[in-house]
Amino acid sequence: MRRLIFVTLVASTIACTTPAPVGSYLFVWAGDKERKASDFLGVIDATPGSPKYGAIVASIPVGESGTFPHHTEQVMPANDHLLANAFGAGKSWLFDLSEPTAPKILSSFGEKTGFTHPHSYVRLPNGEVLATFQYGAGQPVSPEHDHAMAGSKDPASISKNPASVGKDPASIPKPAPLTGGLVWMTERGDVIRSASAKDPSSQYLYPYHVLPLPGIDRAVSTTTDMDDGNKPATSEWIQVWRLSDLKLLKTLALEAGPRGDEHKFTGELRLLPDGKSVYVHTFSCGLYLVRDLDKEVPRTAFVKSFAGDNCGVPVVTGHFWLQPVPKEHALVSLDISDPEHPREAGRVAFGDDEGPHWASIDATGRRVVVNSAGSKPNRLYIVDVDPNTGTLAIDARFKDAGAAGPGVSLTGKAWPHGFGGVAAPHGTVFSRR
């Protein structure tokens, strides 16, 4: 029986006041938009004041194309080993980024203990990993999963296989995929224990994200299916687990907010500054508070909605929640000192053709990288965060050489491994130094 030191995970919620680290880099998990060239991990200089600020400095191909690079870990682990999922291929890669300008591939893995399509990974205090696997093995799933459309259930976003060409996707019968589960493993994919998310409450439970809470021996997971073709899977569910043995304790449905649909498509989970409460973001742009997770029946409450749908991957820094809102082409900052009554503290707007989706904080808690995966420019931005007020400002220095405005485009760049087409970025994280 492996021993786990139960301490509260707070790394992603602490805002430091130290300057940006010397020798800072961005690691960009990206693919060829045409799905022909190898998918790759790219490295960009993110050191303010560097003559190469915003420039490409390294890249490494994985040797496979069209895998749909998707989520990475949201912050760089202490050992500088980063997990990245290629969701369409149902595969994960582990990169060694201890020497940022010389990235290496350490290993890769796919199906584990009867579960397929790993999605999110969260480090436990001992360095092991708790991961979500969306599906059960033994049943094919759609080869194309577009996170930028997650929650929209737009038939136009569904991949057409040979049997479906020329037909209305909505008219093609499609069995629901088998339910996946949680896998506790080493970073290289060696399984320690696992458990199914199957529950009588719903047949549409596909683990999306998970948040371990070691201090109270709990974990919480969300359940949105990445496949937009699975229209019945509206996924208003969260699941509560006992962390120590991955026993599923409760499956709860969020209640609709004032608009009527804010509870659908549960997405990212974040621990709040009090160390025991959790916010649940939904792709229908709702925000929910979960409390009493150590009790038999946790409490859930709707607290906020944002405009539109497909709200992206949020960040918590100090007592501020940073939410990408594609409908408004913006990153919005909320003061969550009072979790039941969040209030807007600031916002920045990107271009009208930008769809901000992924966000990740640096080690100082003062800089956020935001990508516009799915939008025409395929750009990266760095946004400065005031740790006292939560106000935001786009870093005008992080830009392409000679460009009039901020942001780094990933179109037509010369990557060291030989790619020069349109790169589609997803998971993007800062180095730890």
C-alpha cells in the first residue's frame, strides 16, 4: 500500500510577489492545422526584457500527426516533467523540460486498466498523478474531438467517417461511449489503482477534470463528453470520490441558473483560497460553488454566469478567478474573496476574431498566458495581473517582431524541427524558472 502524505494542494492558488523568473519560457503543445505534419511541443522565450522575448527557441516533434494536441498539466510540475494529451489519438506524452531549450520525450502511453482517452492530469503531493480517462475500452469513439466546441453540440463540428459522408450527422445513430474512470498512476503511466465513474444516476458520465483534496481524503471530478456528437450527454454532473481508495461516494447534478442552461457541461475544477471550497466552471458559462465535500451530501450553489457558451479553461491566483470568455473575446477577472458573491475586478479584450480558451499562470502569480485555439489567428498573449486589485493588462511587449499590436502568431513560423505551416496551439504553460 503506497503512502500518500495528505496535504492540501494549494500551488495553483498562491500568488507570489516575486518578479518574473529569469530565463522564463512557454511550452506550447500544438499540432499542424492541416493534420499532415507531426504534432509537436514548441518552446517560446517568455523572459521580459530578453531580446528574443516572444521568439521560438526550440521544438520537438512526437512523430505522429493528427493526434489533436489538447490539455497539458496546467502548471509545470516540480520535476519539470510535463504530461500532454493527444485526445483524438487517446494517447499521452511525457516531456522532460528541465533544459527548456532542449526538450526531450521520456515516454508515452494510451489505454490503462480498461479505460481510454486520458484527458486531465493532476499531481498528488508525492509526485504521482491522478488522471481522468473519458471512456471505457472496447467501443470505438469518434476520431475527432474539438474542445473549442465542447458544450455546443454543434453538428457541424462532428467528424464524418466514411459511413457518414453525405449524411446529416444529427441523423446518424450513435451509441453512447462506455463510461470511463479515474486512474491513479505514476507520471509514466504505471497504474497504482483505478475506478469506474459508472453510476445509476446517469449513463452519460465521462470524466473530464479531477481535483484531489488530500486534506479531507476527497476528490471531485466533472463529466463532460469531449465528443460533440454525443448530444444526450448534457453533463450537469459532478462526482465525489474518497481519494485514498478511489471509492465513488456521490454523483450530483448541478441545478440550472437563471438562464436555464448554466449547469450543463461541467468542466474545470479549482480549489479556492480557503483551502476547502471548490468552484466548478461549465462550458455553458456557469460558475458553481461546492462546499461540505467531506459531508455525506455536499452543497452546490450557482454563483455567476458569463456571456455565451464554450467558456474556456480558468485560472485562480490569490483571491482572483480569471475566466476566458470567447463570446466577449475577453479574459475576465473576478474577486472571489466572498465565494458566494464574486464580483468583476477587471478584464481585457482581444481582437474580435479571437476566441480565448486556455489560460495558465506563471510561478509569480502575476502573468497569465492565454491562447486563442480555434480562432483564425492562432495567437498567444501574455496578460499581466495586479495581485492586489485583480486588474488585467495585455503585455504589449510580447509580440511578433515588427507587429503593430500584441500577441504572438503561430502561423507560418519556422519551428526548429522543420514545420512552417499553421500551428494550432492548446495546452501552454510557463517554465518554473
